[in-house]
Amino acid sequence: MAGSRKTVKYTADNGNDHCISVDESNIELIMGAQVPASGAYPALPKGTVPRMVRIEDQTGTIKRTIPVLTLARFTALTGSTALTLAAGDPDSGTAVRVRNKIAEKNRFIPRDYDTGKTDGDAD
């Protein structure tokens, strides 16, 4: 659901804290009362994709991919975790479950300059 955005603290797998912008109602659904304030943390490094969960209702018509702010919460979430969409959500009262979990990814971006190293050929 597209709703109000909120900047929150995201703790990366390496323990560093960063700020990310998320949909407020979705993050509160996943994190509950554990939504940490943003503080003055840097943005996620370029190429880092936060850990996420995909949730879905029983019929498969409601599907959302939502970041999980801490590794502890990510570990605690399972397919049997009971979640209910809150009031104010267009689908309020609908029971959803964790369909799958997506681990944090770090995509290393190649440098865009000449290293100066030669490979031994004329060119």
C-alpha cells in the first residue's frame, strides 16, 4: 500500500546503522512497536539492498515486499507469524503471512576509472 513515508533506522547485517525511507503502515505491520527513530545516520551505501519479507494474504491478491529493520526481527519472522493489516489500510483486518524472506544483498559496483595496470599486450 502506498501511504505516508517515514525515515527510520536500518541496522545492516554488519552492525552499521543507516537511514532508509519506508511506507509507515507497512513498517509498523512488520516491526510493531520496534520501529526505531531515524536519528542522524548515513544513507545505505550504493549497491546495498536491505533485507525484506514478502507478505501475502490467503487468496494471493494482497502482496507486499517490506524491509525489515533489524536482523533479530528478520530471524524471528516465519511463515507462521500472524499479521493483520491495521485500520486505515484499504484491506484492514485481512490476515497475511510471510511468504518468503530476502536476505540483505551487497552489489559491488565496479570502479569507473583506469587502474593503470597493464595486461601485457600492446594495446
